[in-house]
Amino acid sequence: MTAAAPASSGFLLRFAGFIAALCACVAAEGVRHRRGALTILAWTRLRRLCARLETLATRPRAPARRRPGRPGRPGRSGPPHRLPRAHGWLRRAFPATASLAPQLRALLDAPDMRAFIAATPAAGRVLRPLCHTIGIAPPPALALPPKPRPPRAAQMAATPDPPPDPAPGPAPGPTPHPPPPERPGAPRGAVWLRPPDPPLRTRFFPRS
């Protein structure tokens, strides 16, 4: 252990005791209501959250490294078992766990736990899901920071709206036709009219 372990052992012991009591309650309720698969998944999930918080408190955080890919494993038959995602699903699936919710609230409000949360922002990734699982609101120390606004959206918000289009004017009238040409030699202003076509002559043939 590092030098920070004795200082953080107080809230870690209380947190580990709370998780142990919660797991025991889940196991007893699972046997009573015959929820084998869900009981195992919930128990495993709670134990992993406890181990992750202990790792954050007792070991310095190492830089993230990319692991090489592993070959694919053969798929299992049947649908995969997944935990519910609704708020407070643990207390609905295992009603007896609702009595342990005030203990988690008192644990999160302790001064040493609040100091640990302030010094270790990664602890929120463990404690926020735990609060969601049990169905309590996380304290203000676990609140997520506001998401930064996308630069494009901020630029669009800062750009003023273009001026409105001008109102359309009256529709143009019909195009006037040019006046007919004037006859050469005619007085000015006289209009040359085309003479009418001669009538068609009809030829009559005598009947035979």
C-alpha cells in the first residue's frame, strides 16, 4: 500500500462493509424470490464497484494503455443476461435493499468521503452508478460538469440572423406588341393594311 492508504482506510472500511451488507441482502432476496441469474449479476456488479473504488483509493492512477486485440471467442447459446438500467432497479428487484439506502447517503455525506471525491474525480464513475442502482440522488460533489458547447453551434448562435427578404413588387403586365409597319409613300401615321385574299373560285362540272 502507499502512504495514502491509512488516511483513506476509514471510509474504505465503511464502504466495503456497506457493499458486503448489500450483497448479503441481494443474495437472501434472490433465494427467496428465485432470481438466480439476476442475483448473480447484481452481486458481481456490486463487488466490482467496491474493488474499483478500493483501487482508486490505494493505488496511483496509471496512464491508460491500449491493449492488443484478442482473438474472438465462440459465442454462447441463448440470449445474454443483462442488468436493468432503470433508476432504482435494485430496490425494485430486491425490495429489502431499500432499507440500506440511507446508509449510502450517510456514507457519501461523510467529510472524509467528500474529500476523497474532490481529490479523485474518477470516483464518480463508481459512486454515480451505485446511486442510480439503489435509487438515490447523488450529492452535489458527484454532479457532472456541464458539457462544453460545440464550437459550430456557438458560432451559429453568435451569427446574427440575415435581414428579411424585401416584399415582392407588383407583377409585370403583358408585353405590348409592336405597331404594324407603315406603307411606303403613305402619310405619316397611316397604317398599311394587308388586302384581303381573293375569294376562291368554285368550278362546276356537269353531270354526266
